[in-house]
Amino acid sequence: MDTGYETEGLLTFEDQADIGDGWQYIAPVGNETASSAAGGASVSVVHDGPLETCLRVALRLEVPEEIAPDRTRRSDKRTGLAVATYITLRKNDPVVRCRTVVDNGVRDHRLKLLFPTRVDSDRYYTGTPFDIVERSVRLPDYSRHMEKDSGIVPSNGLLAIRGEGHGFAVYSKGLYEAQLRDDRTRTAALTLYRSTRDEVLSDGGDGGQLLGRLEFEYAFRPFAPADASWGDLLAEQQQFSLGIRSVNRKPGPVAFETLHRRATDLPARHAYLGLTGADLIVSACKRAEDDAGAWIVRLWNCSDRETSGSLRPADPVIRAERTNLDEHTVGTVEVEQDNSLRVAAKPKEIVTLKLWFGPQKER
């Protein structure tokens, strides 16, 4: 959908010195910052089809090779940091998927990725286990403190800012440091990696420098706040993280059965677990700890208001209970005639269901 949102400067790389360790980032007194904002790049088309297009943007950052011996500044010797980003656009999909490959031969530094969102808001949000945390863009006054807040916060894959008319979300895989800067463009930042010589519980070495080829996957998308709930964004982020898994088989008649070769009689679309209800998110689906014949389905309400929905497994449910996190029963759940279960959740509430199934349906 066209929201009228415009921005520029996305996918800018920022490189700074890092004299910290695996626990914390520490900047030297003289912290020279290198940016790709003013540099040139080589752009090529990897593939361009009717359903998907992929672009390759390659650049080279000239950065100091390491920290100076006195550890107060970066060295005068410079080297190139090769960075290639593959940007994938899919038909009728608002999510822009990216994969960045870095050939890291630089020590004692931190590489960040910047997204100037240009969204007018003083609040932003990050995903954490069982919550979407609202945070202030503006940092408190730390002028009289020994340590200052860097503004870096934890994130498990979702960073978003939303104003009255526009919103911007960043999805990531395994990138847990996020930041939303209090600047004119409300820049979102992801830490791609940190190269440090001070390894935790050691006398130092190259293990923490992360030298060699590094790959990172992330995505971003603008959205209209009125049309995208937190449940929509979280579900989209989860789909991005999981990706698409496929199994290929040779065409023609089936000669024998294996896990990867069977008759081509599967439906074009099938759901083993259907869920309706805005802001309800599945966090776990597993066998029960104390009953091999039962399954646990855990949901949580990601919004700050009460919500309800229904859960519909593909196989017949013969019994259902509501449990706590220890899987101890706290109540029963009625199974509707259509094999669905009504679920109501208070704001931020975690709901755990224990299910017993009857004979499987034919597929």
C-alpha cells in the first residue's frame, strides 16, 4: 500500500573504534568515525524476475587498521573494509530484505548500520521476550554521572518507531543491539558486529576480533500505523526470521517412499495450527513436559489492551486445559464444534494451553 512515506540515506554504514570487551562497548578518547554516507558504491542487478528482484550494492570503507598502541585513538594506518549488501524486493511485499557480507580484516572497531527513519515521534519500541517495550528517544541528563547511557538497548528482532501518519520497522536475525537516536532524522541503528581484543575471561587474543567473512540478515519496511498492529509487525518479523523452507523432488512417477519423496497429493495450502485474533502471538508449540501424549501451545498478548481470538488445530482436540508456565493445570478450556478453542488474554498476558488430540485426520 502507498503511504506517501519518503526518506533517504538508508543502509548507511558507520564504523567506530572499540576498546571494550565481550560485555561492553568502550570508546577511546579520540574516536574517529568513518561513514559510507559520502562514499561511492557499485550497484548491480543480481536477478530481475516477475516476482523478485535482487540488487547488489558494493562499497569499500577506508578505516583505521586497529587501535593505536596507547589505546587513546585509532591508528594512522588505514585499510579497506569491503562491504556488499544484497537487497531483495518481492512483488506485493512491503518488506525490503537485505543481506550484508563484510570481509573483516580490521581490529578494534564496531560496525553499525543506520536507517534515518524521519518519523516524527519521541517514542520507539523494541521487541523482547513476551513484550514490546516502549522507550523514550530522549535520554536523561547524565552530565553529573560517572557513566553515561549510550542509548543502546536490547532487541530480539524488532525495532519500530511510529508517528501519527507514518511508521518504520526494522527486522533482524541475531542482531541484539539496537538504538534510536535523538537526532533530526530519528535514525535507527543496528550493531552488526564488534571486534575486540579483550576477550572475556582471557588475556586477550584474536578470537574476539571476528576476522574473516561475516554475513548479516535484516529487513525494513515503512507502515501506516492505523493499518499495522503490533501483532501484524511481530508476525511479519517472525516470518522473516524463519524464512521459507522447501524440499525438492524429481518430477515423474514415485518409485518408492522416503521422507523427501511421496505422491504429489498434498494440498496447495494447509495449516497445522490456525490462529485468529489481533495481537495474539504463538511463542511455543511443543510436547508437554510430564505427558508424552499432550502438547503445549503458548500464546501471549503483545498489546496493552485485552484481546481475544481462537486457536484451531488441524487434528481433533479431545481435551484441553489452561496451565501456568510450569504446565500445572489452572482451568479447563471448551472445545467448539468446529474444533476451535476460544482464547482471551489480558494486556501482555501469557496464555498456555495443554491439548490432547484424537486420531489424525487424513491428509
